[in-house]
Amino acid sequence: MVRGPVEHIVIEFPGDRFDGGIVPVVQELVVSGVIRIVDLVFVKKDGDGRVALVELSELDRSEAGAFDVLDGEVGGLLSTDDVDDVAQHLAPGTLAALLVWENVWAARLAAALSAAGGRVVAHHRVADEVFEAAAAHARSQ
């Protein structure tokens, strides 16, 4: 089975509650087949620096309800080591979402590359600052 690239992101939110504001966009990406959620966990770091791993099923209904469309897509890929690593970088009194997804759209491209005898030899993400600087330079030419 050809799979698209799998990526992860850590998103830190102030306070200890997740209001679900990003969920409609994530839902749209899932429903349209652009991405498939592979795993999702939340990490809470209280004001004293204590850390708690919070699975989607453990969130308050007011926090988790927004993810109803995604439930069933989520697996157990993220480990406690991943959570510990993220927790080291969180500010006290914050909550973070750790999200792993497959770029489903890219699976078709990967299959076509393979069928044509090609292979990806490099793949890099360009930082926003680098892109913006290059675009500004190109516009000034």
C-alpha cells in the first residue's frame, strides 16, 4: 500500500483548556481526503510544572465534542517519550495538542512516481521566513 508522508505538529495553547477552535479546519481536511489523522493526544502542564497526558477520550465533553468527526481515526502511535519531550518545552499553565497525520493527497503522487520508476531522494519543508524572504527578493528584482 502506498502511503503519503506522515507528519506531526505540536501546538501550544495558553491556559489548561482546549476550546476546539482549530477543529473545523482539521475536520475539513479529513473529510475532503487531504489528510488522515494517525494520532492525537493532549498534554497539560500546570502552573507548578506538573505534566499530564490527556487522550482524546479523557477530555471534558466540552473540549472533546469538536473531535467527534475524528474519533475512530486516532491510533496509539505517540509514546510517553514523545509526550515527555514535548512537555519539556511547554510553558507552565499551557495545554498542547500533538497531532500526527498522513498527507493522503501525496499517496497518489507517490504511486505515480513509483510506477514511473522514480523515487524521492530529498524532501524538505521550507520555513515561512525563508520563503517570505525569497519571495520579497524575487519581487524586488
